[in-house]
Amino acid sequence: MIKSVRLRITLWYAAALAVTLTLFSLLVYNSLRNSLNDNIDQLLAYRGEGVADALEAYLETERIEVGRASGSAAKGGAFYKIAPDLVRLHAEDPRQAAVDLRILDASGRELESSGGQLAPELPERSRRDALRGNAAYDTIRIPGDNGQEVTFRSYSTPASGPRGAVYIVQAYRPTYYTQFALRNLRLMMALLVPLIVLLTGAFGMFFAHVALRPVADMARAMRQITAENLSLRLTPPRSRDEIRELADLFNAMLGRLEGSFLSERRLIQDVSHELKTPLTILKGELEVALKKARTAGEYAAVLQSNLEETEKLSRLVEDLLTLARFDNREVRLERSRVDLEALLRGAADRLKGLAEKAGVGIEVSAARPAPAAEGDAAQLGRLFLNLLENAVKYSRPGGKVRAEVLAGDGEAAVRISDEGQGIPAADLPHIFERFYRADSSRSSAGFGLGLAIAKSIAEAHGAALKAESAPGRGSSFTIVFPQLPRRPAA
Ligand SMILES: Nc1ncnc2c1ncn2[C@@H]1O[C@H](COP(=O)(O)OP(=O)(O)OP(=O)(O)O)[C@@H](O)[C@H]1O
Ligand SMILES: [Mg+2]
């Protein structure tokens, strides 16, 4: 297997070029050979027929003139005088150089010839053809002077004399002129085709190298990127091509990876931090209690305090587990029609103690008729509880918390608003993040996970959770449920 893309592309390209060029050369060669051969054949026929016609015309006039005096035209007449003239005349024709002519009698005996000793015999088959009145082409090979074979192309045609006498005119020409030209062409092609393929292959290799250089640069840069320096980025090539797109996409992917990597890291830090405080308190109290013998009352107080810290710890672990399960999509929602107002009242009931202690009143109301919504009742109950708990927690004594079910245009919404301290504008975009608490002193009880869980529940339902706040005057959180497909009226 060839590992380099560069080499593979070049080889494929060169192979394609070699095949195309070879086919092209064969085509050119064949058509040239055919046209050269046709040319010779036409030339030979033209010459042969010319002499045959002249001979026939001569024989005809001789028959008329000599016929009266009786006697064979061939033997007695001036035939032997005219025949050399005929062949010489044609052989000297400057347009038709290199064609030789012969006149044979019916038995194939040569009567006259314009050529030298090197002349092809007329094949027997063509002689018989001529006697039957037909012309014929032949390719004839004879041994040449230097022992090499010489190939001739020959055309033979009959010329009829008086009283059935038949002469055969043969025009012939050695084929080495065309063979020589064709051999040269073959040689040139055999040299040129591989040379062109090699040259273009080399150029192709070079251009592929230039085109792929950014890929090599990128690969080098990628090797430097590890979990410890995820902030490194590739330098995208200046061109606006696929490689640039790849580099941009890779950088964007690195950005996302870095983001989630950093948030995981921060999460671990936050979790450790939140675990540390209750564990330190637990440890400290136990150590103090164990220093000397205590009364039963003192032990009970320590255990009570330990229990509170332990409850805090288990709540933290539970909240983290809930978030992790939402992240991993392990939470399966039991969807059904839900009564939003009833869910709000249930949550408000559970917060009654806390609200009373804080001196905050909770008011639940709903639009009539109640808008339809679907979801997991237990999860939605938890979402409302988290929002209501915040509203109570961050209210001033005597404040009022409002929980309303709203009906929009076919949509259902729930709004929970308070008249509490509000959320500073700088904190508002972050309050749904894990462990984020706007209260920088962290004096309030809680881990900063309540809203993160609320958001996960809302997202799992396809609902939008939005926060608005006027610092000092209160905050309001709105959940807008997705529109339900209309059900046919019962
Ligand atoms: N109704 C609100 N009024 C004012 N600030 C709020 C309100 N709701 C949330 N916040 C701010 O947003 C932060 C995040 O809220 P979130 O419910 O996630 O955490 P928490 O209430 O501090 O702790 P937890 O809910 O885990 O017990 C809070 O610490 C608080 O500063
Ligand atoms: Mg909360």
C-alpha cells in the first residue's frame, strides 16, 4: 500500500496519462498508415489504368488500320515500338515518381518494363483475375540486393486487344518510403509517450507537494497539541480552499474541546471546594469532642451538628449525581399531561416552613382555562421547588413571592417572581452555571446547583427558562413550555 497521498495521486495521474497518450498515438499511427496506403493504391491504379487505356486505344486504331492488311497486331504491328514509349512516358511523369510499369502478355511474360531488375513477379492469382477482366492489388515481398526483403505494392489491370488478345499492365512501387515514415513515427511515439508521462509525473509530484505543504505544516502543529496546551491553534493557510476550511474546523473543534475541558476542570475544583468545608467542620467537631470525656448533652450537640453537615454533603452529592445523569441523558422522563397549578401548589406547600421562617408569603395563581402542558410531574415539581426556594431565600422579610401559570398563544408558561434583592446585571448571564452564586460572600446556604438542575430539567422538556431581574426590586424566572400539537375536540 502506498502511504503518501502525493505519490498516489501522481501515479494515478501518470497511469491515466499513459493510457490516454498510448490510445491517441495508436489512433494517429493507424490513420496515417491507412491514408498513406490508400494514397499508394490510388496512385498505382491511376497509373496502371492510364497505361491500359492508352494501350487499348492504340490497339484499337491499329486494328482498324492494319486489320485490312490482316496479321496479328501484337506481332506484326508497331506494338513493340509503342510499348516502350508508353511505359517510359508514364515513368517519366514527374508527378508520379517511384512508380514502375510493366506490360505483360496473357501468359505473364514481360513484354516491356520501365523498372530495373528488382521487379516483383505478378502473382498467378492476379494474372488469372486479369484474364477474367478484373484488376487486382497485391503486396509482394522479394529478396533485395543486400539480402534484405523488399516489399512492393502492385496493381494489375487487363488491356484487351483485338481478337481476344489480352495484355496485363502492372504498376508497382516499393513500400519502403511509407514504411520508413511509419517506422520513424513509431520510434518517436515510443520515445515521446514515456518521456511525456515521466515529465508530467514529475511536475505533478511537485505541484502535489506544493498543494499539500499546508497539510504537512498542520500535521506538525497538531503533534504539539496535548491536554496541557489545548489553547494552541493551527495557523490556517492563507488560501481559501478545502485545507483552510479543514484548519478552521479543527480550530473550532479545539475551541469546543478546550471549553469543555476547562469547565470539567473547574467543576472538579468547585466540587472539591464544596466538599472541603463540611468535611473540615465534621473533622474539627469530632476531634474537639474526643479530646476529653463529655456529657451526654454535649455529645448529642456534636452529633446533631455532624448530622447537619452530613445532610449537606449528601445533598451536594445527590445534586451532582442528578446533573451528571442529565448530562449523560440517563434521565428518562415519564411524560404525561400535567396540572401546572397543582405542581406549583405542591412545591409551595413544601416550602411553607422556610417561607414562614423568612416571613415571606407565597401566592399561587393560574390562568383560566388552565393551559395544557406535558411533562414529567416529579421533575417539573423539582424545577418549581428550586425556583420557589430561591425566591423565598433571596426575598426580604415581609416580601411576597408570586407563582403564576400563564396561558400564551397555545403555550403554557410558569412565572415565579419575587420582590427580593435581585441579581446584579453582571451575574445574570452566569446564574445557571454550576456552583455559580451571585452572592460573592457565599453567606447564603446552598451550593449554586439549584438553577443548573432547573435548567437541565427545562431543557429535557424542550422548555425555555429565562431570568429577568431588577437589582434591589426583585427577580422573575419564566419557563415557557413548547406548544402541544392540537388534539381533536372530544
Ligand atoms: N430569586 C433570586 N433572587 C436573587 N438572586 C437569585 C435568585 N435566584 C438565584 N439567585 C442567584 O443565583 C445564584 C444561583 O442560584 P442557585 O439556585 O443555582 O444556587 P443557590 O440557590 O445559591 O444554591 P442551591 O440552589 O444549590 O441551594 C444564587 O446564589 C443567587 O445569587
Ligand atoms: Mg437555589
